[in-house]
Amino acid sequence: MLGRPPKRTKSMGERMKLLNEVIDALGGRWADKDLDAVLFPAGFFKIDGQFGPVDSQDRARWLETSELGPACMSVAERLAIERCGLLVTGIDTRPARGFSGDQLMVAWSPDGVAGVARKLFPSDGDTNESDGPAYLLFEQDFIDWSRVVKTPTGNTALLCDCYDAFALAEMAIGPTLKRSAMRYVFDEQFDWRWLSAEDRDSLLESFAELVSEAEADLVLVGVHRFKRPGQETYWQRHGIATASAALGGALVVGAAHFRRGLPDPGDLARAALACVGAPKSHLRAGLRRKALRLPSVDAFIVRVPGAPDLSALVSLVEG
């Protein structure tokens, strides 16, 4: 998508216009395909709410009854009719309790929320407080099966919010310095506490068990933003492709905001953040890692009439 994640909840109406334009454009274009999902970036919507302290059932109920819920379920119903799979959107919330808001990836079906993933592997910028309140972790998210969803085609998809994709490689080759960004965790008695190195290892071991048992063949990653096309290459090499390698070559697909221009839909080799079949050797390649891009099958631009700043590159990825 062109632009950046919204700072205000009032932007929901504009975002919904773009979402519906994308769904309109899909109608009939890939009629011979049975799709798993239509994926939008992390932070595509911004709403009020504190989802960290509650379990996955309450999260789903709150989302379904929010102002966003009925609209997303209606779109999901349209997708189901067109055989376009689940609707997967990023949703951020406003800061609360002295910490930054939640960062969620939500899978929607016509019946409601099919899955929710709350970000569990923060970047250093999320928690070093240089740009504002820090991101708070919740232990339940590391064992929450709500981030594992079945798609209409029968595939098992793992939902990841932004830097969660790096957690998959971290568990395969770590420990690395990346896990030091896991600084604060919720504590019922003291509201929060510092995470020790042993705490971090324990939480990631729990998540590793979930990922192993899930045996996902598809990873859907919402990324927040890049400045311009070309600056996603680092993410492709070290986030998307390494996630594929960590999961035995699973298909990994990402969606992101681009602040200054969209990738060229005519360059199918670079039109999507995607990888499939990455070898295990990619995990140990370090700075020598290659992008291992999976080219799009098709790609096109969608614009909202009368709103030139509302546009998106829609890519078809198969793997």
C-alpha cells in the first residue's frame, strides 16, 4: 500500500474504501484460482482497545463487535463467494497503560475472526523508548494457537505481525542479539517486569513448540512500512527468505506500506515480498544471504477514485 500506517483511528473509513476497491478489482481477474487469503499490511487499521491482557476468545469477540468488525466480515463474505480466501489485515491500537498499543494481524471469515496474532518478537525500536512508549509482551501470546489458521484451500497458515517473521529464524539459529529487544513483559502483581535472558529463552522455546506442532505450510506476514521500493531487500533476505528456510521451505508472503511510491507491477520478480523453498543453508549464510524472491504470477495497481494517495499494488503469489 502507498503511505504509512495511520496515526489516528479516524482513518478507518478511507482504509475501508481502498480495501473494497481491491476486492472489486479481484472479482473475476483470478476466477480460475482458489486463493488462501488476501493479505494487507501491518497497521492497516488503527482502533482503540487493549487486547494484550485478554485471551484469544475475548480478542475475537471485541474485534467482531468493534466498529471495524461488521465491515471486515462483510468483505470476508465477498471474498468467500469469489473463492478469494480469508481477509487478513493488520490492526494497531493506541497507546495505553504507559506502553505502546497492540500490534495485531487478524484473519477474518464471513462468520467472524478466524485467527489473531499479537506481535511477540519486537524490534529494538519497539522497546528502547527512543521513539515513545515501549511495547509490552504477554506470555500467553507465545502459546496462543489463535495465530494458526486453516485457509479455505486446506492449508495451515501462521500469522505474523512484522518482526515476528524474524523470530522464526531466531529460534532456528539463535540466540542472537535480536532477542535482547524483548525487554518488558506483563506482570499481574507489578503491572510489568524486566525480562531476563532466561525468560526470553523460555518464551521463545514455548513459541518454537507451537510452530513445530502447527506444521504451517504458509506464513502470512504483515509489515509496517518501508520508505521506498528497493528498501525492502533487507527484509526479503533476512526476514522473508529466512522464515521460509526455518520452516523447511514453506511459502512466506508479506504485505507492507511504502511511503514513497509502489513497486513496479511490470517487474513481477520484485512485485511481492515472497519466498518458497528456501534451503536450510540460507539460515547460516549471514550477510551472504540472497533475496531468493518468488516472482508474482500477476500484479496490478488499484486506486481509489478521487483519492490519489489511496492506492495499492495487488500481487498474485503461488507456491
